[in-house]
Amino acid sequence: MKFKLVSYNLCPFVQQVFIALSLKDLDFDIEYIDLLSPPTWFTKASPLKKVPILFAGANQVLFESIAIIEFIEDYAELKTYPSNLFERSRDRAWIQFINQLMWSLYDLSIKGSEEEYSSTVGELHKKLDELEAASNGGKYLFGDSFSLVEAAIAPLLLRLNYIDEVAPGLLDMKRHSNICRANYELMADTNVRRSIHTDLKQAYYKLLGKRQGYLSAFLHDKFKSPEEIPLRY
């Protein structure tokens, strides 16, 4: 079956699906759309009017990243969820947790004062503490094999890396050594690197600049762009 992934270049949830498809070595194309002026076929196909959506064959379409990733896991010959029932359910729960962290990162980017920003960083670190405590100290978060948890967290870590480059302090090797080790491995992974849109870093900095939060003060003027960019990613 041939797949088509519909994307907006800044969306971390699309990137999760891309990594899962690539990891499973499935045949797929990717089409980028303008969410500010989406094509009619997209608004008809996506009940939530959001990306990602995945076309499976000619007439079947799925929406919501977690549902798509679950479908990919069931469809592909290569299985990356653990065979143990408890561990499989645990991984699904942590994927949900990671997706909530994506929105914590959004909150971080819109805080207007240094005090609000620092408080939000503290809350983010507490959530990362939970993930750190659950990790078993392998090559990745839950062992030495690349799992769907890694597909889920890689886009989050990539954006944390981008922010940390301009406003250091988000990634603490002493406090979150397991997460930082997984981060190092994931940023070098072929499937993760393939998922990174060519202008993602600059586009993300422009998005942060457009939000005009405290973080925008750390950005070069060229990233404080007035151009129209959807704000939610």
C-alpha cells in the first residue's frame, strides 16, 4: 500500500509520523500545505482541519498522530512496541505524556516576562523529571532499541535543542542524564534526520519571534519575522 503524509513544515506531530513511517521502511510521499490557506481537499479530508493526516491508498484517510502511529505499528511487518502487554501499554502512555510536553513547550514560547518564563521552565523540568525517573538507562529511554516512544520524543528534543542554543538551560545533563543521552543518539539517527525539513530550524526561530514572548529577546532580528505563520506549532 502506498501512503501520503500531509504536512505543515513546522508541525512536530507530523514529524512523529514521518519517523514512524521511515523506521518501518514504508513507501510514502509527503505533501506540504499552507495551513493559512489550505486546499479544499484537505479541509474535506481532515475533520479537525489539522495536520497530520495520512492517506492510505486512494480513499482511506486517518487523522491524529497517535492514531496514525498505532495504524503504522499494526500494518508494518517490523514491530517496535514491546511484546510484553504491560510494557506496550506503558509506551503508549508515555507517548501521550510526550505529546502533552509539546504543549508545555508552546506555553514556554509565549510567556512574556523573565519571571513567567523561568517559572514555566521549572514546570517543564519537573515533567522531564518524571520521564527521567521512568527511563531505564539504556541507549534510548526504555532500552537499546528504537521504539515508537523515540519517534514521539525526537521532535520535542529537537525543538528543545533549538531553544537551548539561544537560551541555554533547558537541557540539564546532570538532572536528566538519560534524556540527554537519548537526545544525543536520536539527533544522529538516520530516520530522525530524514524527518527534519530543510528550513525547520530557521522557520521555528521565526515562529518563536512571531509569538513575541520572552524567548524572542534572544533571537537575532532576522528571526523576528512579521510574515504570516500559524502560531499553534
